[in-house]
Amino acid sequence: METLPANSLLPIIQASTMPVILISGLGLLLLTMTNRMGRIVDRTRVYASHLRQAEEAERRRLEIQLEMTWRRAKLVRLSLTFATSSILASSALVFAIFLGATLRVDLSTVMLVLFLAAIALLVASLVTFLRDIFVSLAALHLEVQQARES
């Protein structure tokens, strides 16, 4: 097998920069989402602890909040799954770029599919994350209403 000269690797490295930047950005997004998931888990534990000790009137309010935190946890889990899948598609894209260039094989269709998959998964992750924000605000609104009624 014929090897590539060092100076011909520069365009390959430049072509693989975009997926690597996408991976870096997604890493920060994952950090945000995992922190949010941790907050949801903590909040759920607090509600569950209070529910065990609550009077009947308080139980319904806590059950509603627990249901909303469970819904939020599922949304963040789905968002994390989409973001992680996008990172995997981006990593596979970098691999395909190098493999195609070093073996001198036309993998443009594979690269296009991987790029589109990475972007579609990123969009799905962001949409799902935004849904969690809306559910979170609905839960907050419910708490504010209940505080005003007390």
C-alpha cells in the first residue's frame, strides 16, 4: 500500500477540522445537559422525601411536581442520547475523511450521510432540550401559583 507524503496530509487535517469543532461544541452541550440532569435528580429526591412525610393536602401537589420532574428527566435523557449520537456520527465522519484520503477511496456519500446525521441529531438534541426548558418553566409556574394560594 502506498503511503501519503506528509504535505498531502494538511488538506485532510483541514477537512476534518469542522467535525472536530462540532464535537467540541457538543461536549460543552453535554456538560450543560448532564448538569441539568443532576439538578433534576436532586429535585426529584427532595420531592420524593417530602412526599413520604406529607399530609394528604400536600401529597397531590408533590405528586404533580414528581411527575413533571420525571417527564423532564426523560426529555433530558433523550436530548443527551441525541447529542451523544451526534458526537459519534461526527467522530465517524473524521474517521471516514482520513480513511478515504489515506486509502484514496471515494467515501463522499458516506461522509455526506454522516455529516447530515450529525447535524440532524444535533437539531433533535436542541429541540428536545428546549422542550425540557418549557416543561421546567411550567413546573416553576405551578409552584408559584401554589405558593400564592397558600
